[in-house]
Amino acid sequence: MDSLRDVIFYGEIGVGTPPQTFNVVFDLGSSNMWIPSSNWPKVTVFDHPKFDGAKSSTYKKGEKDVSIAYLTGALEGTVNQDNVLVGGIILTGQDFIEGDRCDSFLETVKFDGVLGLAFPSLAVEGTTTVWDNMIQQNLITKHIFSMWLRPNVGTETGEDPNGGEVIFGGFNESHFVGEHTYFPVMMTPGESYDFWKIQMLPIYVGRQQNSVPCSSTYCTAVIDSGLSDILVPKAYITLLYKAIGLSKVKTFQCGKIAKAPVVTFTIGTVTFPLTPEQYISDQIVNGRRGCQLRFVVSPADDGMWYLGQPFMQAYHTVFDYQDTGNPKIGFAKAAAA
């Protein structure tokens, strides 16, 4: 996958026969796949390819109009089917959304579309997700996928062509150190799976045990590759900033990064520390150095923590769906390169 200034990670897929290529975010926080159609806004910050079904011999036009909304960004389009090429794997008759209209945020993004990897309950009703199709069409022998996201080492443009890797059906042992520790995925109250989410104990900063509590005996944490930051529930963001030594402003003095405390997450009985170098973005943009805290208040009013790219850059992650009734997530310390 490519990365852009630690803001987003995206990789190439092909849609149609012959394949038309698009750069998509492999997003753990959603389940639908979408790419721009010929009706997508023509004036955008970055140029994007537009899918043309007339040029594909395997394209099947649908009639279902849908609207998709993310924590940030929204679009409208139509559900269609075609073959999709992902990492050398060809899925036949894959449901996807051709985006026709979008909000102002999606007019500014670098990526072309999104390939959702959360559970089917979050997908448009009556559609099959890419991950479920890989399993149903027997395209992978081991029902796992893994993600490695590398901290940005690109040029001043912020682009890194080797920013990470997603592997369907396995993992690359050179991308982590030691063994993975696995934790069960939490169900929703309706007894179904939606996000790749787990139970997490209160967070502590430096040596201050339980300095950021949970609303109950545990926090709910969503593992989400589509988020540039770690999203903190509104009730706890001020507590966290205070424990780190900041006011409500997330701008950080670059010269003080080394003196900032370690922030530790506890999952089960295992601790997962983040150093200040891992949770503070230190970038040079237009010749100027700037540092930003990568803990931000969550726009979602659901009380959940969203462990985005800062956490996933520190910990290589395996998503294990071999037992469909008991999916689990494994973490191991990520390799540096």
C-alpha cells in the first residue's frame, strides 16, 4: 500500500474485464466497496479514474440506489456487480457501489474509493462483502487477513510507495516481532458482529494508573485502518490531554516530544504502549515542521475508542475469521521496515 503523510493508506485494485484500476482504502471501519462512476464530480483536488461499465465484458448494472455515510465523508450511488482483482485474487460477480455524488470532504481526498473489511451487518442489505466472497468462492485457504502499516518515511511530499501491506489468507513474518496475542471480537447487543472491536481496560499515561477511566468496567475499542488518528470519546479527551500535559489544543511543541509520557493501552492482561514518537505526528510540510497529537475527539456519540493508524503502525494486526462464530484479533509488535 501507499501512504500519504500518515494520513491515509491505500492500495490498487482492478474492477471489470479487462481490469480498470483504482486506489482504495482497505477500511476496517466499514463493509461496502465503492469506486467513482462517470458521474463523479469532475472538479476535485486530486484526479480520479472513473469506472466505465461499458468497457467491461463482465459488468452487471444494478438498480438499487444507496447512500453511504462515514464518520467523515458521504456519497450516493448505485449497487452493481463485476469482477474485482485484489492482490492477485479475482472475485467474480462482486457487489460494489458506483459513486455518483459525494460531499465536499470526498472531493478533497487522494484515494479513489474504499474497500470495506468490517462485518457483513454493516454492508448494504442484500450485498456480499469482498471478504465474505473470498471465503464463499474458496479463494483463500486460511480465513485470515493481516495488516502492516509503516510509519511515514516518504519525501517532503509525504508520499511513501511502501507504506504498508494487507495480505488475504496469511501474513508476512518479516512485518512483526515475536508472536501475536489474540483477543475475541465483541458482539453487538443484538448478537451480531459489526466492527472489529474488542474489550479494553482503562488507559494510563506515564505512571498514572487508570488516569483515563472507562464508563464501565471496560472500554470498547474499534480497530480501524481508515482513521488517521486515535478517536477518543468526548467525555475523556480532556482527561487524556491533561495527563499528557496539554490543554485542549492538540498542537504539540516538536522540541518536547522526547519528554512526553508513554500512553499505555491494556487489552486482556497484555499492555500495548505507544511512545510519544508513535502518537505525535512530526511532519515537514511546505518547508515547515509541525507536530500534532494523534489523539482527537471522536465525532461519533457511541462511547467507543477508535484505534486508528497510530496504534496499527505500532502493532501488526491479524484478523482471524477461521471460526466464524468466534472471530478474533491478534497483535504483535510491528517491524520497523
